Amino acid sequence: MAKLQYRFFKPAQAAQLRRMAFTVRGVVEGVYAGLHKSPHKGFSIEFAEHREYVPGDEIKHLDWTVLAKTDRYYVKQYEQETNLRATICLDASASMRFGSAVQTGAAADGTTSVNKFEYASVLACSLAYLLSNQQDMVGLIGFDDKIRMEIPQGNGPSHLDQIFSGIEKIAPSRTTSLADTLHQVASKIPRRGLVILISDLFDEPSRLIKAFEHLRHFRHQLVVMHVMDPQEMELNYNRPMTFEDMEDGSRLQIDPKAIRDDYQREVQEFIALMQSKCGQARIDYLLARTDIPWDMQIRNLLMRTSHR
């Protein structure tokens, strides 16, 4: 790679990720042989179906058992495997600047405080490295109320340098238009592949679900990594405070203890709704709390996506 040191990707991450593998449930379209099922039939890997023999087919693929029973010539077809084309969509809206969590090895080596964007960036860089290391193609889209950065799918050390360095240039500062951005993404990606969304999902649930369905309509595999800070989930403040919306600047003075139970219930209902709707659409959903080590989140994700 062009740089020896990156803000969101450390040598220790590379050592851990080399022992992992990312596979997807459905079929994808790639450009050469790899780890993932392709929609195209060939003569390799896993038996799929028979078709009638035509002149020019190799004799070694004839099914002699079928010939003996039917006196007709059939060849065996197999599922090809292909490399994956992946697009990582990284939320860079202002709400992603919020942070209260402290963990080891997040935005830097050692124990550090980390906000949602820093945590999401570590996940994005880790997944980009993991996919590239297994010869998959990976691209990046950084967005807030619109797409702000787009790095096409590619592979190799120089391409990873472009992704890692690109993420370091992103500064979360604007409002969110998550659903609209996902509709744009669905129309941009030319072949069915993997879309990994890393976001706090700050949008209307009904709009989000329609955007998810749009991506699934184009037969993309979708992974949703829902990034949340523990204080967003628990509201464990013990004195009256003034809260400021990080996107529109509006302020509200409240006593957290008076609303905590209702607040926590609302948050859990939203998470449960996302889990349910994603499950119905065969979308992999992962709640990514920022107080959980990044490598544990990656392993949890790989366990979900590898179940076929």
C-alpha cells in the first residue's frame, strides 16, 4: 500500500482479517473465479442440472448412468463460482459524530473514545481489506444527504489505499437522506452483488424499508450494519440536560430519568422492526454497538452471511 499508517486501519487488523473469509448466501455476478456462487452454469464445483448433449460438448461431462437408462445423451452442468462485487455504503451524516463509547483498538491503538463515524470507518476499512484479500472487488460510497464520495469497485493494494485514504478525508457535517441515497445506489450498481450499509439508520422506517426492497428488487445481497452508541440506546444520564440535534441544531431540555423507560422501549421497538423487516426480505441485519470490539462485530457478521 502507498501509506504505512492509516487512521482507521492498523497492521493488527490485517493480521486478524487474513484468517477470515466472507461468503454470501445468494448468487452474484463477478469477473473471474472466486468463492461465491454465480448465476451462470459451467463445468466446475457443484452439480446443478442436466442438459441434452450437443456436438462440441466434451465427452467427459456425459452422464453415463442416464445414457444407460434412457439411451439419450445428457451432460452434467455445475454451478460456477465467482468473485464478489461489493459496495460499502458509509453514512457520513452529522449524527454519526455522536460518541460516548470507550474501547480498545478502535480509531487508534490502545484505549480510546470513539464516535459512530470512527467506529463505522474501522468496520468499512476492515471489510474492504477482507474482501480484497480474498480477490473480491470492492467499492465505496460515502454519503450524507447525497452521495459525496464514490470509489468504483476494484482490487489490490493501490485500490485499498484509495479507499482507506478516501475515508480519512470524509468529515460528517450534513443532514441525512438515507433512503434517497439507497435508491440512487440501487440504480448505480450494474450487476447483482453485495451492498454493505454501515449507518445509524436515522430515517423514517417506512422509507428505509422501501429503499431496502429496491436493492433487493435488483437482486443485490444486502447487509445492514446498524451503528449505535450505547447512550443512544440507554439514555443513562442522571441530571436534566439540554440535547442538541447534530443535524438541524434544534435543542430540547429534558430530564432523562423521567423519560428513560419510554425512550428505551421506543429504541428497542425500532431495532426489532428493522430486524423483522430485514429477516422477511432475506437481508442480513447486525446491531453494531460502538462499545463492542470491531473484530467481534466482523465475526458476528461473517457467521450471519455464511449461513446458506
